[in-house]
Amino acid sequence: MVVKPTRNGSGIFASAEFARGQIIDKIGGRIVHHRVLWRRGGSFAANCIRFGPNTYLDPRTDVGRYLDHACEPNAGIRKWRNQLFLFAATRVRKGSEIVVDYSTTIGDDDIWTMRCNCGRMSCRTIVRRFGSMPTELRRKYIQNGLVPEFIIRTLEPVRGRRRHSERA
């Protein structure tokens, strides 16, 4: 993968073609507790990816730091053996930008939002928690394996759970 300028800063581009379902890369970094995000905030929090119920992955300078959002993603994030992997949700052509839908990594116990500038026809204009997405789109994403199980579990009603902030 190659980091190049995009309409919203820097993004990652495929240096090879990837078939649907193929692992593109492991997303490396260090695991931090959600309290660290609250303390540090800003661009640090905006670049972290939800890792578990109370933890996030700080990708530092790894590929995850440059992973952009699009309302029509061609990639997704899966957790396997306690690691995050970027995989092709559709066929990814060599040279195309690799994008995920950040909402698939924002639990219903999160309050983070972002104004979207993806430029896609289906743009939702605001990126929010997974449960706020249209029901059919949520169903499609779950059926296609684009939503980590720990995000799906946040859809279940939980009383007394403290809400926290994140970037997907």
C-alpha cells in the first residue's frame, strides 16, 4: 500500500489488486484504554480505531492512521486473534484508494461524530454510531462481515453503561 494525498488529507492506495474478502493488511499499533482518548483528545483520539469494549488501537504511523472514510466503502476491519485486519469488502483495483465506513467501528455507546466529505452519491453527510445508520444498510454491513462483533454487541440495550468518545 502507498500513502498519497486525497481530497481530505492523506489516504492509502492499493499497490496490488485485492479480491473480495482478501486480507489487505494487518493494522498495527498500541492498545489504549478509552480514558486515554478522553485525556489526550484531538487528532490523537480522531486517529484511534475501536478495538474492544473499552479499548482502542492507536495506529501511530501504521496504515490505520491513513485509512479514510467513505459512505460506500471498499474495505472493512475485522478482529481476529486479538488483532485488527483490513480486508477487501469488494474487489479493490490496483491504484484505488482503500476506504472503510467509520460507522462500522463506532459503537452505540460512543458519541463521536464527523462531517463527511467522501463525495459519494450515497453520502450520509454526518458519520455517527453504527446504530444510527439506516436499518437496511446496517443489515447489509452485518451480512457482509463489515462490522466487528464487539460493535454489534453495543446495539443491545445496556443500562448504566458510560458513554465514551472515539474515531473509528
